[in-house]
Amino acid sequence: MDKSKAKEEVITGAEWFGIPIATLALAQIYILLFQHYNTLVYKNIAEFFTLLGLVIFVLIFIIWIYTVFESHETILTHWDNLTRLSFIALIPIIGFVLNFQLLYYYGSTQLTAFLSLFNFGFEYALALLIGILLGYRLYTKEIEPSEINYVIAIPPLSIGTSVFLGSYLISISHKMGWPMIWTHYIYFLLLMGLGIFFFLYIFIGSLALSGHVETKIHEVLPTTMLPVGIASLIIINLTTFVGLNGIKMFYFSPDAVGMISIMLWGFEVWNFLVALTIIISKPHTESISVWAYGFPLGLFAVSTIKIMQLTNFGFIFDVFLFIAFSLNVLWVYGWVNTANFLKKSKK
């Protein structure tokens, strides 16, 4: 492969989907601020970042698809490299979160609700497929040390993210006049997704942790923020299921969920502080890997609000504000690194 093709391949890999998902995470921060303060300006800012995330995603997706179909070598790089294969799982995450946010701003009609239901099924199947492909490659591929990092936890994370859109669809199902069996199917898929996500993370996350400890590769250090998002997503799933107890399919004990959630949140705080120390002590200046900070922090912000609601401890909102501030700073930091990366790749 010549140098020009190599550079093109770098610029059009699936890792670029980290930009739109981090932007949607920032939108979620402002949604939470709007819900707390009920100040319309926060909703407007959130809507801006959602639409910006949509535009960025569409542009990157078109370029990525064009490059993939134009070059068989690009396909092989995604198949042969576990990191790039795992980054493809950001697509269903974007699909779940973006769909949820658009419904949040603009409401739902019979048409948009039905399209969202179809999208839920499609993104769920895509997340499951990518997870299966990752499992196959883990068992059959000769793996390079640099491939074993927390990015390989994204495929199981993606199926757990279905809770954002799925729970919203359950909440509007009665209004849309959907049969109760549809609600039960969505609930069943969410619960099954939590099981897949939770147990795969235990195994894959342990593998990724050992990879980080053993290899000490600087370029993949930003992915150490991902466990923050993973623990957060477990909290979000569990607390959501408590809220869905009214559909009378399976019951979740609020007390047990609250206890587990606080334990997980404690781990999140520890991991967040570790990752923050890494950001400060070992900064990146020419890498797009820093976008890996974005989505986990967005999930951490949501779970922190959930914990505040469980405990009624006011100081936890101050923690949320610090997370929100950090994500805003890291979003700008991501663009600075992206600009430096593009300048470097042109040399």
C-alpha cells in the first residue's frame, strides 16, 4: 500500500465515529441541565449539539462507506484489526442515542414512532452482529498486543445503549396504541441486551485491562475512560427497569437496584479520577483517540443524575456539574487534537 492510500485509510477509519457520539454526549449534558433548571437556553444548546452530531455523523458515514466500498484493503483493515472492528459498533450507539434525542425535542407521531421502532430493531441487530463478529475474531485471530484495549468493549456497550431508545418507545407505546405484546418484546430485548452487555464486559473488560497494564501503549490510553461509561450504563439500565415495573412483566426491586447502583457509581468515580489523572499527566496532542473520552462522560453524567435522584444528596449535582464542565473542555480538546492530527497526516 502506498503512502497516500495509507493516509487516506487513517483518515476514513471507523474510529472517526467517536466525534459524533461525543457530540451527542455533550447534547445529553445540556438536556440534563435543561431538565434540572428548566431554562430554555439549555434545551436550545442541546438541540444544536444533537443536530451538529447528526451532520457530522452523516458526513463521516458517507466518506467511510465510500472508502470501504472503493478499497478492499480498507475492508480488510477493519476485519483484521480488533480496534477498528469494534469502532464500527459506535454506529448503533449513535442510532439509539440520536433517535432518542430527536424524539425528545420534536415529540412523536404515529409515523416517527413506527420508524423509531424499526430503527430500534435494526440497530439492535447490528450491535448484536458486530458483537458476534468480535467474538469470532477474538477466538480465531492472531492478535497484536496493541489491539487489546478497552475499545473492544464497545460492541457489548452498544447493545446496552439500546435502553435509551427502547425505554422511550415503551413509554409512548400506549399513546401510539401498540399491542402490549410489542411492549413486552422491547422489554425482553432490553433485558437480554443487559445480560449480553454485562457478562461480555466482565470477560472482555478483564482482557482489556490486562492488555493496558501489560503493553502501556500511550495511543490507547484515552480508552481507559470507557469503564466509566460501562458502569454508568449498567446503572442506567437497572434504574430504567425499575421505572418500567408497571408493565408487569418482570419485577426489579428498587432497594436492590439502588444499592447496586451506588456501588457501581463509586467505581465510576474512582475510574474517572484515574482517567483524569492520565489526561493531565500524559496528554495527547496529535491523536483522534481522545474522542474516546466523550461518550463515557456523557453516560457518567446521566448515571450521576440517577444517583442524585436515588439518594437526594445535593452535593452529587456538583459532581455532575464538574463532569459537564470536563466534557465541554474535552470536546474542544478533541477538536484541537483532530486539527493537529490532520496537519500531521498531510506531511
